[in-house]
Amino acid sequence: MRQLGANWFIEGHIDFEYKKYILLSYLQEINSHFDNSRLYPNLADLIFHYNNLIDFKKNKSLLQQAFPQRLTQADIDAVKLTYQKIIMDDQSMREIEQIITYALGKMDPAIKTGRDIYDFVESHVNIDPVGIIPLMPYHGYFSLQNGKERTNRIYEYQITIFEGKDDKYRGINVAFVDAYEQSITNTPESIKLHLINRNKFMPNPAVYYVHSDITFPLEQTLLPVAKRSLVKYISNAA
């Protein structure tokens, strides 16, 4: 995927037409992925850049805690140095404001398209608990079926809680375990028994059967949406 640097709009040659070319080239690739229902990492990257522009406009983008997952200390130092230089140059500031306004206007509909695709995929993802779910279902397995494909993929998951600036958030770590062909004998229930026999350290794991009724790109779309949907499902049920 074509990458935009975190500080693309203020680094290097500050010229509206040049930055416009960089942005449109980036968005062209993003939209081509969306046209093929490939959401990740494209949507997350696009939202990052949109929020980065908004925060810079509000003069908050220099705060490291705003983007701990993307901005390194070197990024922040570079922004500070560049900002100190251009803030004294009215022409540069006007050019940057024009770039930001234009970029936000172009990114906004692309983000809406990505979110519409996400909502569509999420509406076609179903989650069913397999057997009895333990009281603490934050570590277990889920079996993922992509549309009419007979191959199911099993993932071990662990839900974590981390604190942001203002709130607590839930994340999920997953690891691929195995794949199997669904059949009369290979059912989610029989696979759960197999997993219990395979891992004695989890005698009663939480197991969920996650399935979509439409086939989507697995790694770029279905798996990321399934992970988020599972976190939401478990959080609401807990």
C-alpha cells in the first residue's frame, strides 16, 4: 500500500499543487482497495491521517499521547522543528492551511465509504457461542467461516484492556491455530472437543463460531471485522 508520512503535509517542499498530487495518488490507491472491499490497513491508515490533520489544525498534533501507536519521538521532534520554522512564514502557513482544508475535504468521503463497507461487512457477520461459555470468556478460540467456503480457520484469542488518555479500551490478540473442512462430522462442537484435548491448559475454553453469509477478503476485511465484532459481542455479554 502507498504510504503517507505522518508529517506529509508540512515536510519537504510546501506547495499546494505538489501536496495535492501526493494526496490524490494516495487516495486513488485507497479507493481502489475499497472498490474490492479490502478495508485494512487502508481504513485505519486513512483515519489516522484525517485525525492527524484535524489535531494539527487545532494545534494539538505535537502531543505524543495523541498518536502513541504511530508517531515516534523522532516524528514529534521533526514536527516541532518544522512547525517552529514555518510558523514565522505567513506564506507557508497559508499554503499549509490550504493543503489541510483540501485534504480533509477529499479524505472525508473516502472515510465514509470505508465505514459504509465496514458496517456492511459487520451486518453479515454472525457469532454463535459453542457449548457452555465460562464466566471469564476473555481467552479462548473462535472458528471463522468465510461465506460459503468449507474451510474454517481456528484462531486463539485473548482480549486485553488498556488505558487511553481518557478511557479504557479493549483490544484483542489472535493467533492462527489450525484449519479444517466443515462437514457432518467436523462441526464447531466436535472441533471444541478437539481443542480441549489438544490444550490441557484450557479445560473449558470459550469457543465461538464466527461466520459470514458473504465471502469477503479474509486478511484485509473479514478477519479484522470479525475480531472487532467478537470483542463487542463478549463485552456486551459479560
